[in-house]
Amino acid sequence: MRYLIALCLAASLAVAARVPVHGQATAAFHRTGHEPYRELTLAHLRERAYGSGTFQVERTLQVTSAFTRTLIRFDSDGLSVYGFMNTPRGRGPFPVVIVLHGYVNPRTYRTPYAYTQRYADALAREGFLVLHPDYRGHGRSEGVAEGVDNLFRVGYAVDVLNLAAHARRLPNVNPDAIGLFGHSMGGGIAQRVIAVDRDIKAVVLYGSMSGDERLNIERIRNVFRRVPMMPEDAVPLELWSAISPITYLADVQAAIEIHHGARDLQVPIEWSRDLSQRLSALGKPVTLFEYPEAGHILRGQDYATMMHRVTDFFNRTLRSNPSPRSG
């Protein structure tokens, strides 16, 4: 019954409803007092600490003329999460880009995964130390990827927040020069991360999911999965604003560059246009690039153009901060 009530309420809300500011969202949380869902809120994610445990290089996966790829394992809230790291030639300290992949069936995921490996490799060739987490429940990583244990994919964001904290302690990086590159689901995760970690300097969102969880869950339910309800539908709707990163855009400190194919049939380009307009209205540094003939994944000249723009963006935003370790 609880699920059905939540689903009916969700259906009655207009997707384009006004998104409240985070003060209103926090007040709604305290008014309803739904403690079981507190850990999903941005307020809770901001209050807690990240980066406990260890970060380890497990073994070398590949050596190229420009970088070395290694398998990494790091602790994330008691889970062992895996991924790979591309370390450029040279001594550093290097600026860091954390590459966040989109949805891949967790049961078939392998490290490294080809489609986002090319973005990680391209950035490493330009001298960025690249970290690519698999997320919990993917590949070798412990934990549950989907369902009630990872509502709104908050657990994935926690993995990235822990990884960013670990990264700042690596001896060959500039801890003041951390950026994110997120595609599709990874873009949605990136938006949650920068709403929590306001020391992230720069973010690339590419064919990104929305920062409004109403839009995301509706699309996953009705377009991607074609199911009558999602586990998230049990969460009281008055809490969704406190959970959605879009509520906290005024607090974002990172520079943002957005890329989106105009013919994307998976994630509507209108979501990126709306985000760009909201950020601009708040006076935030944001640039939107549209690719008229492209779909969800850019290819050929569109891909080359995007990566040129992305490299230039990260060079401008991450290399402008001298490392305190550089002497």
C-alpha cells in the first residue's frame, strides 16, 4: 500500500514543478521526520566525513608511452571498491580527473570498461592523472548496485566522494586540482558530488542525467525499465527536493562545461539546456555545447571536437592552481 500511495502521488505531480531552494527542502525533511531516508539527503551527505580506510594499487594493467594503467582498490564506507588509474609519465604533481561511467549492467561490467576507458586514456595522454571508479556492485567491487540499498544512486556518489578524499592524499597529485567527467548516469552522480564536495574545481557533464530526481526516476521507470514502479517511489515525495542536487545549485563552486547531442534519445537535451539556464541565472560559470547530429554517445568529429574542448577546459580550470607540494 505504501508503494502504491507514493506512486499515485508521483503521477499527480508535474515534472516541471518549481524546484525549491535547499532551505525549503531541509524544512520539509524536518517537518516530515522520515529518519529512514535521512542518509539520502544532501544535508546528511554534507555533514559526514569521507576517505577513511585505504587506497591501494593492486597491479599494473597496461604500460603505454604516455601513461601507466593500474588496477586500484579503495575503501568506501566499509566496502572494497575497484577501478583503474591512469598515471601520466613524469613526476607530477598532476591535476586529477575522476571519470564517471554511465549505466552498464552491473552483472556484465568489467574493469576497464571500453566505452569510458577512451575518455580516461585521452585525458591521461594530456597529462591528467585519471581515476575511474567502477562503483559498488560493479565488477570486483563489493556492495549492491541496484535496489533499496542504493536509492537514487546515492551510494555511487558516496563512492566517488570517498575516492576524491583518497585522491587528495596521493603523493603525486595536486590536491587543489580535482575535476570530474561524467557521462549519462555518471553526470547525474557528478552533480550530487559537487553539491557535497565544494572543493571540486571543474566538472564536465556529457549527455547527463538530471539533478532533479523526479525527472530521472520518471524516465528510468517509464522509458528505460518500463516498470510500474521503482524502489524510490516508496520515499515520501516531500523529501525528493532534499535529495535532488538541483535544489542546491546556488552552492555549487565548480566551473561546469556541458556537452549534449541534440538527437540524444536516451537523455533529453532539454535537461542540459535547463541546467545551463539555471546555472547562468545564478551567475555560475557554465558553458553548453550542443552537437546537432549526435546522439547519446558522440562519435567521429563530434567526439574529437568534444575532447579538444574538454582538454582545454580542464587545462584552464585545473592547471591554474599551483600545488603546495611543488615547492
